[in-house]
Amino acid sequence: MILSHTGKPYPMCGILGIIARSPVNQLLYDGLLRGLVIVIALAMLAGLTPLPRSSDWKDSALGYSLAQTVIQLKPWLPPAFANRLKYN
């Protein structure tokens, strides 16, 4: 809780706290995060196939960004799996 200089809580803090913890807000952010994890996992699996080297992948709107995301995550992946991911 944020207090004013008099020690009383600011009135908006209560409202903002309720909005931040609303079920709709939690579902939205949880859903976005879950969707992002699923899309990145699918991009990792695609790296095991010739798909990222195809012209369709290279010409897609998110292909390059997904490949770069997976490349950035490679140090945290098991080496046997990370060495098999090809995005060139």
C-alpha cells in the first residue's frame, strides 16, 4: 500500500490494486504467457526439421524473430538438444 505524506493511503491505490488482481487481467496475462511459451516450444521443435530453412519460414512475419528467440535460449537447453537445432 502506498501512503501519502500524512500516512493515509492514496484512494487510487485501492482501485488499481483491484484492477491489477481482476480475473480478466490475470487470464489475459496468463493466457499470453502460456501462448508465448507454446509458440516458442513449437519453434524449437521446428528447428529439428528442415522447416526453418524453407522459403516459407524465411518469408513469414515471425519466422526470423522466433528463430532468434530460440537461438538466444540455446545456452539454457541441454547440449544434445541445442546442437540439433538448425536455423541457418
